[in-house]
Amino acid sequence: MKRFFLQKLEQWKASPLRKPLILRGLRQTGKTWCLREFANTSFPGGLRLIDFEHSRKWQPVFEADLNPRRIIAELEILLGQPIRAGQTILVFDEVQQCPRALASLRYFYEQMPDLHVAAAGSLLDFALDSMSFPVGRVQFLDLFPMTFGEYLIATGHEAMSELLAAPPCRVSPVIHDTILQELRRYWMTGGMPKCVQTWLDTQSILDVRAEQDNLLSAFQQDFSKYTPRVDRDCLESVWHSAAKAVGDQIIFARLTRDYSGTTNKKAFQVLSMARLLRPVNAASAEGLPLSCVATPRLKAILGDIGLMQSLCNRTAADEWAQQDLLAIYRGTLAEQFVGQELAASLTGDEPHWWKRDSKNSTAEVDYLVELHNGIQPIEVKSGSAGSLKSLHQLLKEHPDCRDGIVLSCAPYAELPEQRLRFIPLYFAGSLNRLD
């Protein structure tokens, strides 16, 4: 499988300002695979993998002190292989099992900056939450589930993926319908690599759903690692409720009836740290960065669109019978897909959303993102231009925003007199290529 994330790793390798890398992301998204593939293609000496989960022999190396030259000398003895700057990449895998190895990264930056060092692991944000790094000593990159473009390459649709890597444009009706059919299949499969591989192996959505259920069970087993932060039953309830509330504002007191709003909020935060949920904060559209004008209002998307459907007990028959993708599950799958693609493709601030800050106002726009140093409003909708009241309201109140984008199943179209551009849903991951 081809992962676009490898391009980011190449950029990290070539940067003259390179720092030790911490790779974060939802479990089972391919963090270790990406680092192995990167090492095989970009380092003549290959990978030097220190896996703290498979063996405890590595941890004593970090106990005496965090002197990187001593650490390297001892690791070379245990590995039986040299570790050389520019020739090899040193990877600390499942690094959350050894917090001192995580802490050593700052000293590798300060004392051995020419050595390529990366760290990855499951539930890494929990380890990071208990320690602090001096500003500027490490670099973070996030790995997401496979995007629609990556899925298309894996399933043999390279030309279609290349089309979607270009700036959004008008395509012929037959190509438009063909891509929408593949998009429907991707929504059922999702972007978890194991699920994509299952589809390639069996061509059975039922087998894919079984693999999604297996992944959900594995994630739920991890809940015991989160305690005593939050009760396990509360975590499960909040996770299921949030999956069904994609597209709606989160009210913590209403997420579950068996726990208080404060407890539900804590569970939500823990699930966000595990990347099972991804919070989407509202922003006022007053300026950039959006995080500086964010408000307490909150929505959420799931870590993966396929897992979302399994978690909500959606059947393939329910979705395949719907001709309009925007009609599937009240449009929430479309909003989940767009949020997932935006998070994976855009740099800078996380995607936000907009709600008019006025008493009794119901005006809201699905997403606000930073695009080419401007604020880009994005609405996920099947309606006509005349029905986009909230988007028109935002553009009227904030004329400095970029013209609005409407993502739908409709063909590409521009309405400059209304400051609107209609773009097919499948181009959600290439909005950053707009002029």
C-alpha cells in the first residue's frame, strides 16, 4: 500500500532544521509500517528498531542517564549493528513503555542533531501528557487512517487517485458517477489498513465489517489502560454516543444519562487523547489562527469512517440502497468523511466549525479551515445555493473570508455572484490545492 505520509517523512529527513520526530496517531493506522518503509527507501544502512513492547532489555540502557552518545554505544552492542548519522534511522517503537527513552529525545536534538531519530507508539498521548518537552526540541507528525486517495491506489484505481490529487475541477458525468460509487465503497471499508487489506483479499463487505468489529474490541480492551482516569463503562457509553452525534454540537450532560456532565467530559477528553475521537471546536471567523478565536462549543468526528459505521451498527444494505450519499445516516457520514479528509490533508490549525454568536440563532457552517492564509468556510450539503442560509450569513458577516465551498454530490460549479463554489465530495482531500 502506498501512504502519502512517506512524503512528510522525506521532508523531515531533508530539513536543515530537523528535530527528533514523534509520530502520533490512532492505533493500527500503520505508524511502524511507515517508518520501516521509509527506512528501506531512504537510508542505505536501514532501520535500527528498538521495540520496547517486545523486549525489556532496552529499558536499562536509559536508566543510568540520558547521555545520547552512551545510549548509542550500548544500543549498538545489543543490536550488533552500527548506528550512523545519515546512514541509518533509529526508531523507538512503543516508546510509551519507556518514558525515559521519550525524554532522551531532547538530548539527541541538543548533542547529536545529525542522527535521524523517531519515536512512535500506541496511546502515546497519555505518556506525553505526563511529561513536558522544552519548546523546539522535538517535532510532531500525525498519521491518519488511509485517505480516499490512498484507498484508491490500494484498490487499483491509480488514475482516479491522480485526478483527485489535482485541484478540484469539472469531470464528465460518467467519471463523476464512477468516483461516487468508489467513494460509497470507501465509506463502508474505511481507512484502517487491515480493513482495506481485508477488502482486497476477500472483496466482502461482511468480512470488512468483521475486521472492524475486531478492531473495536481491541480498542475497548485498551480502556482498562485509561483507568483510573475514567470509568470503563463511561468510556464505552461516551464513545458510542459521540459516534451517533457526529454533526451535532456536543452537550456533555446529554452524552450519557448514567454519568454527570463533568465525568462525560473527562471521558471525551480521554477518548480524544487515544485518537478514537477527534474534537472539532467552533471558531468565530474573526481572524487567524482559528485556534485563537475558538469558542467552547464543540463537535466531534470519529477516528475512522469505517469504525464509525461499525460502532453505530450500520449495515452495508442500509447504505448501498441510498442513491444520494448525503442522505446516508442523515448526512453524518458525509460530514465525517470531510472532517477526516481535511484533518489528514491540511497543515496548520485543525478544522473548526462556525456557529453564529447570537442569542437564539441556529446559523452554523460545518467547517472552517485555514487555507492560503485565509479563512475558508465549507458546507457539506445536498441543497441548492438558495438554501444555504447559514453559509450566506457567514459570508455577509465576515466578508474577508474566502468564497464559500459547498461539498455535495453535485458536479463542479462556480457561482461568483453568490461567492460560492460547488465541489464534489470526493475532492475534499484536495481543497488545499485550490488557487
